[in-house]
Amino acid sequence: MTDNKHSKEEERTPQVPAYSYDLLRHELLPELLGNDETVILYWAGKSIARNKMSAIESLGIENFFKEANWGKVQPAKEKRNERIYELEAPHQNSERPFSLEAGFLAQLLEMEKGVVSEASWEIKRKKPLTAAITVRWDKKDPSNPEGGV
């Protein structure tokens, strides 16, 4: 049944050519957002996580990342107040921010844990391009139940 649900989702999801995605993500957005790009993309990632929860729940985080053309993500390590994800994104440019993906994962964990969560990233490997996204939370800082800012 899961395979059937996933194939129905694939039928509904129009595929965007990689070139088009690259133009938007790596050319247009930096020009439009300028120096505020990193911060705006971070908050955009949080918004996407809140607004696409049904798709995330049906696809799972890993498949959502794949469908969004963000790369291959998987949890790598978890400690008491942080979770580290490994994101392999060969389509991404190592000079570009991973703030969209970081904000997305921060919001997911904020909703999961019920506490404010923040994320940061660092490049781990250039070939294939791999980033570590670290999401940290504070159990003493409850989040807004609606997930708003």
C-alpha cells in the first residue's frame, strides 16, 4: 500500500528540470534576496515545513527531500539536545547556503519536540557535496503550538 501511495504522489508531482531548478536556486534567488538570502531562505524552509506537513507525513522526510530536489538526507547522530543530519546534495553549489534545508529541518524538529529549535550547517565533503545540518533545541523553551513565529 505504501508503494501505491508513493506512486500516486509521483503521478501528481510534476518534475522540474534540473536546469530550471538551478536557475531559480542559484541565480535568481541570490539576486532577488541579496545579502538577506541566507536568513530569508532559513525562514522559508521553516514555512515550507509547516505548510507541507501532510506531504511530509505521507512521503517521509527522505522522500520529501528527494521530491524537492534537495538531495539525500538522513539522520546521522543524535545527542540529548541535538540531531545531526547528513545531506548529500550533488546538484547544490558548495558556495551556496543550505539555509532552506536547515530551516526546514529545524521546524520539523520544533514541531516534533514541542520546543524552539535552530539549525546550522557545514560542508563536510565536496565530492559528492555533503553538508552536516545540526538542529539544536532547548527543552526549557517551548515553541508556539501553532508553529508560528
